[in-house]
Amino acid sequence: MKVWPILGIGLMQTLLLLAHWFIFHTLVVFYGDLTLSQTLALGATLFLLAFSFIAAALLGYSSSSLPVRLIYTFAAIWLGFLNYFFFAACFCWLVDLALLFSPLAPSLPQYRPLIAGIFFSLAILTGIYGLLNARWVRIRRVTVQLPNLPPSWCGRTALLISDLHLGNINGPGFCRRIVALAARLQPDIVFLPAIFSTASMPTPPASSLPSKISLLPTAPSSLPAITRSTVVKRTSPMRSSKPVSAS
């Protein structure tokens, strides 16, 4: 049995615990009027949430059942908000430090709830925006210039589908949505680079996936590779459509 996966999981869990403790400590200090029961409830909640993502990811390796998908979705959403809450806590302490050396230092305790309220509210709004933004599939049309392009490929459309993150959140239903979108674009060739699926997702049965999927791991030998370095201004007749989705 390899030791490094256990060490990696332990390190990630330790960092998550420290991040949750930092947020807990910030809230307790900046909202100094919390009762003992409120403090204990906040601490217990954040302690449990600190283990949610690692536990959900490990469950996701062995099952894709509805309860596991729901747990994984909740844990992933919380992990996203955790990032913004962590930065909100950092900004709270930076502002607190700045005010400590200002004429407002004597009345600093009464400003702390307002400071925390502002930054954590911004964190919540940013997290909500991130959730909505992640579900928005974008289609960007660009024209690329490819040297030595065979005449038979001039004016054709290449479809680049990236960052699908298929897994316990973006499941078969999302996959069918992307396939239907790709079919409407009628590309001549399809590329699937970048992150195609998440690691915490067992291979789904073939019956759960769309029936009309063809993966092209490599382009035809007559077609030069399309990379970022070949994308220039709109001067070439070859078009490229790029749906992008973030999980």
C-alpha cells in the first residue's frame, strides 16, 4: 500500500481544518458579543464542514448514487464559499490592523462587527456569482490562422470543448446537454482537451451516457495541431467554436 496518498489526504485535511479554524476565530473575535451556545454551535458546524469535502471525494470514488452526488455537490459548494470566507477573514484582520494604528483605535471593538459584516457579505455574494457563472456554458467564436492548412480544410469549423469536469456534479444530464449543443453547431472536427472528468467519479455505465458521442483523441494527420500559439486575429477562413463550462 502506497503511503503518499494517505499523506496527501492528511495534509489537505490539515489545511482545511486550519482554514476553518481561522474563519471561526475571526468571527468570534469580530462578533465579540456571541453567547457561549452560539460560539459552540459555530465551532461544531465549522468543524464538521472541515471534513465534508474529503469525505465526499472519497465516497465519490466508489459510488455515484444520488445521496453521494448530493453530499458531493454540497461539499463542493461549501469548499467554494470557504475560499471566499478565508479571504474575507484575511481582509478583516488587515483592516483591523490598519485601524489599530489610526485615531479610531480606541473604538475599534465597535467597528469590528461592521467590518466582518461587510467582508463576509461580499464573500457570500461572490460565491453566489461563482455558482451562477459555473452553470453558464459559453460559446466563443474565433478565427484561427494555421500555416500549411490543406485547402480541403479551409472554411471548416473546429469545435473545442474544454473543462467539462464530468463527475458527481456535472453528470450524464449535463453531458447530454453539451452533446446536443455541439450537434447544433455542426462542427467538422471536435477536440476535447483539458479537464474532461473529475477524479472522484467512477466510470458510469455506457447506458447512462448519450448514444451519439465520438471522441477524437488526435486530429487527422493532414490537420496541423491547434494550440494557443496559433490563434491570432480574424484573418483565416477556418473557424473555431469553443463552448466552455466550469464546474
